[in-house]
Amino acid sequence: MNQFDWGLTNRRKMLKQTAGGFGALAASAFLADLAAAESGVQKPHFAARAKRIIFLFMTGGPSQVDTFDPKPRLQRDNGKELPFAKPRVQFAQTGKLLASPWKFKKYGQSGIEVSELFPNIGQCVDDLCFVHSMHGTNAAHGGALLKLHTGSENFVRPSMGSWITYGLGSENHDLPGFITICPTLAHGGALNWGSAFLPAQYQGMPIGNASVPSDRAQVRYIENAKTSRALQRTQLDLLGELNRDHLKQVGPNLDLEGRIESFELAFRMQTAMPEIQSIAGESAATLKMYGIDDPVTANFGRQCLLARRFAERGVRFIQVTHSDAFVQWDQHSKLKEGHTKNAREVDLPIAGLLKDLKARGLLKDTLVIWGGEFGRTPTAEGNDGRDHNPEGFTMWLAGGGVKSGFRYGATDEYGYYAVDQKMHIHDFHATILHLLGLNHERLTYRYAGREFRLTDVAGEVAKGILA
């Protein structure tokens, strides 16, 4: 049994065996012990390089060969046949090689090349660590999203945000440890931020969804105009008393204990959340830096600004999703039109977030991650599209203990397969846990007779990207 299991089990035994368990505890003592046992800050396994994560998720699969992985051979051989075999399993049939319609330019002291789609992110390359050798196992959105978010493509498992908050707890007693801003409801939906068999308080809390503009995205029922806070407190105290009487009869119950804590957290959030979501106090220069003054970038810019505001208040895992109701970056056709529109919406806000975090001293212990569930083929689907490609794609990281101005791994000369320093999704998860001070093999939870972990039975830390 690892130290997390041992600590959690023994805290529960203590609470169960001391004066009859939860049922004999007074309300204030009960809530304090529950918070400490289940939601308090936990010590990492070893010194952490990062304290929190901001995950910028690009739903649908951005094309690596059109964004951050330039391929001169692809440009030269446009219209020719791919000179090696395509994957045995493909999402759809593709034809000949399709050159990128965008030029690449070197940026920064590192001289890393970035597509003209991202001129603002290009200015930040000296702070970025590009992983060009990502690969997965599923060519369909649903399975690939679940694999990226939970480590499993065909079972209901806890999301990585849930595992991280389970392992480290939350630094803010008045906010959830895991928040997802405007998440997509497609392709797994809530399963991508759910806690599955982990205690309920570790699930992600959605703010709006992908079909709701970020300026209207709210925590549901955060305000209660009909009932005063004093009356709500009285109601919660009565409900707590009834639940404790029930626990006294049936013994410890994680589902009910999680429900009690969720009620208390919701009560505290009524004060904390509106203050964070209000950006009225931000300067005009800050709003401009995030693109909130421009209708094209305002929606995603607000999400990025909220991510910074949550990060500086101690939220452990914040996800920001760029998506429409389904899959924003899924250009099976109209590649140039679609990727141009998408990049225009996110380029300035992401650069603004990186610059803002750096200026505030937050980037050094905040790990920023950018990417989608897979990449796209260098071969054409139709005349002007690219198909799904989990065989090799790019994600990048910044801050939080990774090397800066650095490229790791590589795809082949056309950008189809990861071929050098390959990083599987399990390796990616093991690496980000390592950056947070967590050993992925020790961060486990016993359920249904076996030990589970985010990386299942695989995963190697990519030490080559560690600063």
C-alpha cells in the first residue's frame, strides 16, 4: 500500500473509531476534519517543479505540420504518394501528400520555427518546450479525448485533474481544486473531467460549456436571490445533522461524505466565485493583452484571463477548452479556412496568458500545456482537408520546470509517425505528474479489488524535457 492509500485509510479509520466516527463529531469539527482528510493540501512525493496546471485544450486535433512541426519534404513532395505505408487502422481514407498552405518563421533566440498561424505565440517560443513525438492509440475523437483526459479510452476512469487534486489537494478552501472552463459536452463530455471511483470532491467543476459564450458562463445556481445566507446556513446545519445521524447508523460512506463537503463548498463559493469571475478590476492594458477588446478573440481571451485568476488563487488544475459545440479543429475539409479562423481566435489570448503569468512570477511554478487529442495526416482528405492522426503529433508545455526554447522528439520527414524520443499519452501523464512532485506509480487508489493509477500499467517520465 502506498503512502497516499495508507494516509487516507488511516485517517478514515481514525475518524471511524474515534467516538463512533462522523456521527459523534460536532458540525464544525466534522467539516474541519473532513477537509483535512480529503481536501487539504497533501505533500508531494518529492520536490515539485510545478504547483498547478493550466491545460489549453484544442478540441478536434490541430494539424502538427501546419502549426509547430514544419516539414520541408512535405512541401517539396506536394501531390505525390506517401512513400511508406499508412497506419493499419485509419479513421478515413486519405490520398496524396498535401503541403502546408502556411509558411514557417524562426522566432526568438532559440530560432524555433512557428507557422504564420501563430505570430503571437511565436514571440513566446523561448519559454516553450515542444514535444513533437506525441502518439496515441485511437483515431476517433471519443476514444482519443478519454485517453488524453483519463488515460483510458474504453473505461470510465478518473480524469488527470481528479488524480492531481486527489494527490495534492487544493490550496484554496473556498474553491474547487479542479475547474474546467467552457468544456465540450461531446465525445465523452463529463467523463473527461469526472472523478469516476475517486471521492466525489475531486471531480472537475465546469463553468459553462462550449456552446455558451465565456462572458455568460457561470457556475450553475451560484446565486440564490430568494434565500439569505443566514437561512442557507441554518438549512445546511440541519441537513448536516440529518446526514451525520445517518452516518452514525451506517458507518463511513464516501458518497455521502463527498455530498456533504460539496454542499459546504457550494456555500463558500457563493462569495468567492463571483469575485473571481468579475474582471471589472483588470486594467485596460490587461484586457487588450488577452484580446478581450476584440470580438474575434474576446471569448477565448476571457477564458485565459479567468485561468490566470484561478491559478493565482490556488486552484490546482484549470482547463480551458477551445471548441464549438463539437470539435473546433477538426478540418476534414476547408483546412485553410478552418485553421486560420481557429488560430486567429486563440493566438493572441494564449500569448497574453503566457506573458501575464511570466510578468506576475507565476509561470515558474505553473505548468501550461497546449494541445489536442491527436494531430492530422500529412496526406489529403478530399482536396483541402486532413484526417485524424494519433500516430505522431505536437503538444507544447511552458513553465513549471520544463526546458524553455526546446524541441523534444520528432516525427518522420513528412510528419506522419513519431519516430524519435516517442512520448505516448501514458508517458505524458507520468511526466506531468513528475513535474508536480508525484510518482505516477505511487499515486494509486484501490477500487474493485485492484490498485488503479492514471498511467495504468505503463508510463515513463520524459526526463529529457526537465529543466
